[in-house]
Amino acid sequence: MPDMTMKSQPDRLYGRQRGHALRPRQQRLLDLTLPRLRYAGPSSLRGVSPLWLEIGFGGGEHAVAQIEAHPDVTLIACEVFENGLCSLLSRLLPEPLDEETAPLPGNLRVWDDDARPLLRDLPDQVLDRVFLMFPDPWPKARHAKRRFVHPENAATLARVMKPGAEWRIASDDPTYQAWVPEVMERQTAFELLGVSNERPEGWPPTRYEAKAIRAGRQPLYWRYVRR
């Protein structure tokens, strides 16, 4: 198989941004609630610590569990898929709470675009933890450059993560499970703390994990630390 790890990445890594048509309440959440949570740039992070980042939060269950379990931590949660954004927002504001006025968690910021521009804009050594939970595996070899675990992204994360910060990765896809160590073993900025086929304590479950297990796929869970 040709080595794809050094191919430059395309302008965007994701495919579609919307699945099924949005219901009226979902559209109100995007129009009225999302702007109240949207990440407002590096200046909004002054005095914020610890700071965590989740890249591709899917249905939002992991992000919500983390902010509830760690009220002292601020989490920036990234997702481009509109239905995933709606899922997170509806978890925070179930009906009949008002989309425009109901209280929202003060320790959550949402970035509804490609995570890479956000990462490029972050100050040096600002992140204490990063989550990449069940990312799109892009299993075909010609699409390998679209995988988030990539030398370009690893270098960017190395810049914005504090020494000792942890990068957690989970995947159930066999191609991606082979890909992660192939890429990460070449990175001098990260050290492997461990890899397990059982979800470690402190890792909230996700619907993607449950779906994988029901289908007979075995997830793997990696912990890397910024040297």
C-alpha cells in the first residue's frame, strides 16, 4: 500500500454538512441557541483554564457528559454536521425550554466549522486535553489525506497543547486502528501513554461506540501525551 501519511490535506476534511431535513425546532436551535454558544476567538479565552477541545462531537453526548462532570473545565466542542449540532443543542435545551433565553452552560463553547482553522488561530500551549472520538475513518486509501490523524494536524496540536496535555483518540474502524500508530509513531512531540480495547475510566460512552459494539466491531482507545 502506498504511503499516504505525508500527502497534503485538502481544504476540508468532511463531506456533507446536513443529513435529513431539519425540523422547525432544530432550525430555531441553530438560529437562536448556537450563536449564544459559538466560540468567539482567542480573546474570549483570557483567564480560561483548564481548556479542553473535542474535535467532531457527533451527537454531543460525550461533550455534555464532560462539561457536567468537570464544571471547572471549559470545553470547545467542534462539529460541522448540522444534525449533530442540533443533537447537542437539544440535549442542553430540551423542549419546552426557550431557545433564545433559557440558561446555557458557561463552560461550553461551540465551533461549527472545520476544526483546523480554529486550531491555527489558538495561542501556543493553551489546551490541556483533546478528544477525537470515533472520527470519520475515510477507509479508502485515496482518501487517507482526509483523516484527522495526520502529520499536519499532529504538528498543529503539538503547538497548541501544553506539555503534559493528553490527546485521547478512539476508533472502531480497522483501517483507522492501523493508521493511528503508523502516523503517531513518527511524531516526536507525542508519547503513547497506553492503548486499550476497553473504554478507560473517565471516558463517557458515545452512540458511535454503542453502534460499533452492536455491529461486532471492537473499539480501541489511545492516550497520547504532549512531551
